[in-house]
Amino acid sequence: MSTATQTTDRTARQGYDRDVRVAVLGVGMMGQDHARRLATLTKGAQLVAVSDVDAARTDAVAAELGVRAVHDPAAAIADPEVDAVVIATPGFTHEGLVLEAIAAGKPTLCEKPLTTSPETARAVVEAERALGRPLVQVGFMRRFDAEYEQLRALVASRELGRPLFLHCVHRNATTPPNFNSEMLILDSVVHEVDIARFLLGEEITAITVLTPGRTAHAPEGLQDPQFVLMETASGTLVDVEIFVNTTFGYEVRTELVAERGSAMTGLGVGLVQHSAAGWGGRIAADFKQRFGAAYDTEFQRWVDAVRSGAGVDGPGVWDGYAAAAVCAAGVQSLRTGRRVEVDLGARS
């Protein structure tokens, strides 16, 4: 570790009595949203740089927000005027950037996925373990949603008894170009994988992906919808309806069924009306509308953790690794039609 890196690491451990200087790597849709959040809303943070391989886009976002444009993400990580980084680049770049951030001792908030395979995610777990302290938080924003936090507390209290089932619904209006069948698992169901682990406090041990008839609204070749069944270590069953071309909006719901009752999240997205004509309410247009407040809370708590020297306050690299392992098993099940067991190995 270089002298400069040792100084950076020591400062990060001690925390900051000033605003944390943050660079956002990747300024596509999500990265721009995060950059504007840090620049205008998150207390204790100072957005100092943005970086993207698309130089014109980097320059435009930097000009809008009045910060530096750095065209090389690695240079932004190494920059001594940058204390912490947000990684919102495409998933296949995450492994290299996260490992560089760990080597530089920079606290990092990495959008999901942590990496694109269990093997590379495990390598990140080992790199952080060698550093000796938590440094990387993974952007599973649902954990910061108020309804999910309440549901987790209810599960932990055992007020309703032992959890028996989680019924999950994940629907999108449409998919972007080049969205393939495996991405329903890797990009969408990954959220249910993480929230099930978060709510139940245990690992997923097996997954089965079933393929019902295709909707006529799915692009040619896309298996949509899919039905996913996950098993946990204690025997709780988690089912997920993933349907990403509904044509009408964004819906995310989770129903807990326990021994003495049930509870559901996802109905608090607007007024739900009951009348002789039926019942209904407003459906969120997209994930940013549904989980906007969760993103705000996620970033505020991460910046607070960096300023305090804790580094992270939320899902860490093990959570990113576990999600990658379950999703890889899910893709294998999608290809074979068979139940696939998940072996995470020993937790280091």
C-alpha cells in the first residue's frame, strides 16, 4: 500500500469532520440520478466529479452540476481530492472498479450487481476481508424502503409467528432493447433474492425457475413472464412472479404469510379505492417513482456512515456475493428446467 493510500485509508477509518467529497462513476440514467441527489439533497456530501467513458455525456453532466469531468473512472478513484465513490457503470465493469476502490481505501457505494458472477463476487469479498474492514456497500435500495423495514421488524418480532411463505410480484411496463430471458433473473429477480434474505434473515438454499406461456407483448425470443420458487435454510418458501412487459406500469409487492397472520408491502403507492364498481388505485410509472424515497435514505445513510468512519450502513459484499450466487443458480435452472441448489461456502 502506497503512502498516499495509507493516508487515505487512515482518514477513511477516522471519518470526516467536513463534507465527504464524492465522485460518481457512470452517468447514464442511474448515475445522473445519483449525482443530482448527492449535489442537491444528501447532507454532508459534496459531489466533486463525475466520470463516464462517454466523454460528451460526462462533460454535459459535469457542466450541469458544476463539478469536474474525469473521463477515466480509474483516475477518479485515484484522485486525492475524492474521498469516496459511487459506481453506477455497467455491471461488467464493477469487479475491476470495486477492486481498485478497495486498493485505494475509498469507501464505495456500488449499484447492483456487485459483479456479474459468484466467482468474481467472492474475490471482492476476499479483497475486503484482506483489508480488514467494511468498505463497500451494495445498492440494494429496497432495504431502505419504509414498508420493507416495517415488514422486517414484524418478522423479527415473531408477532405473527414463524414465516411460512413470501409471495412476491415484480412487474414492469416494458423492457429496454436487447433485454433477454436471463436478465429477468439477473437484473430483476435479484431484488427479490436480496429482499427475501433481508426480511427472513437467512440464506437461500435452492431455486427453481418455471416458464409459463409467453405474453404476446414480449419481444421475440424473450421468455416473459417467469415464475421463481426459492427455498430457504429453515424451509420458508419464496415465490416470485416476474413479468416485465405488462404494458401498464410498475408494481412491486411482497406478502408475508406466517403462522398467525399475513402482511403485505407495495399497496402504499397511492390511494386504494373500494366501491361498488370494484377497487383500485394508482400504479407507479417506474422504479424511481416507487423507490425514490428509499434511494434518498440509502444515500444519506451511506454518506453518514462514511463521515463517521464506519464505511457502510447497509448491504455489504457478502450480500452482493449471495445474490450473485443465487441468480447464477437461477439462470442454470432457467436453462435446464431443474431445481438447482445454492452452496455459498463458508462465510469469511
